[in-house]
Amino acid sequence: MISADVNHRPGDYFCFMRFYKHFFTNVARLSTPDRVLVYPKLLLGITLSIWLIAVLFFGQFPLDFSGNFVGNDFVGFYTGAKLFQDGNPHDLYDFNKQKQFQDSLVAHLPDHPALEKRSNYTTLFINPPLSIFLYLPFSLGSYKTGLLLWWLFGFLCIGLSLKLMQRHIPGLKNWSGRQLWMMTLVFFPTLACFMYGQATSIILLIWTLCYMFVIKRQDFMAGFVLSLLFFKPQLAIGFVLVFIVSLRIKALIGGIVGLSCWLGVSYLIFPVQMLNYQLKAESILELLRAQSYPKWGIHSIFGFFNLTVYPYSAKLSDLLTIIFSVLICLFITSVWWGKKWDPDSEQWHSCLAVTLPLSLLIAIQLFTYDLMLLIFPFFIILGQYQLRVKDAYAYLDGGLVLAWTSVAYWGCFLSGHLTMIQLGILEKLNLPPIGVQLSVLCIVGWSMTLWRQSK
């Protein structure tokens, strides 16, 4: 019996591989040009329509039907900037004062179901105090005016990013600006960025500028620009790892100089607030694990094990998060180890496209809107295939890369919603709130496919 089991193992493996290839071959066949042109646009239209109906007909501005602010994360930025603008910088991280201010924004509303759902919920301002100067121009008027200007600024950042990508990513010039815009907008995390009023469009611009300076051989400026992510440093991990492994000393010096400048100015202008910010930042894990926090929207390694393991063992969840984060770092190191630094080469771009998606998974607080950054490595791969086939309408490789890109696209849209359903059902059954964040597996699968293809 033992020998029989051993003899069947190779067959089982090959059966799995046949299933794998068969499944993803069919996925690639389903991703025809016509479907790629129609279904993402249809998805965008349906999602946007549902959101607008929820805001315009079932909510009462500035609240939506669920009791959250329209542009829910922007109200946190707006709150911090208003407290500073009104001469209360010492209250910047006083959560009670933040709640009082946000309550004042809806105090004029008549009785409405959205107000009841809002209850004690507060969108907290927990960004570094220096980031206030980014949000300050959008807090000079009413909340509605500030939000509209914030959305407009986000569109401008995306537009500039796409223009720079089109100019500097090899092979991307064959695609028109309209096509690049459409591919960006039909990616659900882009829509989520605006629905939540987040700053991911600014982060995308910082990524693009960093890449541009690397391409121009201005490593110091690349590192300096990357230091602008001081307000979300976890999203700089990918480029930092690339600079360290590849020994780009000037880029690392530029990053250190920039970060030192931002920290120095912060402690000079906001000495007390910086101490308060450090105390609040230390409790970020508690905030992410709070019952009121939407855990279904976290797409990182931390979020994956926080949903699958944490309900049973907090220590095991943290241990697995550390182990898999280290493994990702080691894998990224192996991707770049011994590689010639040549930003003009196809291999260099392929390595970068593999690195950036995996590095995002290391970030603890990687919410749905942060996945918008995946369009950057996607455009790199699109440009690479464009150079190979010399076809203005090439759809990647027509095989595994195309299939995994489709899976990643749908995973980034559906994963959070499916996890929310899982958690809701288990809660009704009085079972531990366990869920599987499929997007993490999709991103890993997509990156590993890109890596294998690049070899």
C-alpha cells in the first residue's frame, strides 16, 4: 500500500499541472479582445451607478446611505487640516476632538437613517503632522468644495502619471492616452480611490517620478522623490529593496536626505504633535484589528492571516505574517541579485514588474484603493509585450500572463466583497469570523507568472 501511494504521486502532480494549464488556457481564451473591451467598462458603469444611487437617493450629503461620509477617508484629512487651520494644532491627534468636529459637519442635517447608522463612528486623522500642508488647501472651503477639488487633484495626478509612463516606459507609446486612461479607470481600485477620497493617485505619481529619475540615471533624485512617501512609507518598500540589493548608493542617500529633511522640519514645526503621532502609530495594529474596522478590505499578508488565523491565535497570525514577509523580501532579493543595472533593458523592467506587486503585500495596511498601484507594473508588462509583437492591439502573450492578469483584475474587484460575505455569513451562524482574501493569492500568482515568463 505504501509503494502504491508513492507510485501515484508523480501522476497526481502531472494531473494537477494539466488541470492548471487547461484552466488558465481557457481563462486566456475567454479574455478575447471583444470581452476585454466590453465587460470592464460594463463593470465600471454598474459599480459607479450603484455608488451614485447610494449617495444621491439613499443618503444625505455629506453622508451616504451607510452613515459614512462621501469620500470617507478624505474627511479624516479634512478634519486634521481644519483643526490646524482653526488654531488647534495640539488637538491634531485628540480623537474626541476629531469626532466633535466631524459631528459638527452633519449637525445641520434633519433626522435621517444615515445619521443613526453613523452613531459613534469616526474617520481618524493618523497621518504624520507634516502632511497637513498637503491637505490644507482643500480645507479652506466647505467639505463639498474640498472633496470636489480633492477628486480633481487626484485626476490630475493620474493624468500626469499616465503621461510620464507613456513617455518613459518602453513600448507604451503605441497606446494612446485615451486607452491608458480607460485601462486605469476600469480597474476597480482606481474607482475605490475616489469613492474613499484617498491619496493613492498621489502615491502613483511619486512612484512614476521615482521611476522616471531612475530611467534618466538620476538616482539621487529618485531616492529623494521616493522619500515623499513619508506619510505612507510601507508603499516605498519595493523601490527601497531594489535600491538596496542593487547597491544604488546615490538613490539610498537621496532617500535618507529627503527623509531626514521631512523629519527635521516635522520636529521643528510640530514637536509635540510628532510625539503624539508616534504614540498613535504604535497602536496601528490595534486599530486594524478593532471590530469596527473593515478587515475585509485589507489585501496584505497581514490582512490575509488576520482573517484566516488571528481568530484562533494572534501569535501564530503575527508569526506567519513575519515569516511570509521575510520570504517575499528574500525572493525579491533573489530576483535582483547579480543582475546588471540597466534600466533600458527588458530584463530590468521585467524584474521591476515582478517586484512591485509582491512588495505591496508586505505593507500592513494595504486597503482596496492602494491596489490601484498595480496599474504601474501592468503597464510595464504591456509595454514589454508591445515591443515583442510590434502590434498596436497586442493582448499580452495570449497565454498564462494574459490569464493571470485577468484573474488578478477580477480578484482585486471581487475579493473584498466575497470576504465581506464570508464574514457576514459566519457572524450569522455565530462562528469565528474567518475569511480568505483571494486577491493576495491572485497577486502572488500573477507575479510568479511574470517571473517565470521573464526567465
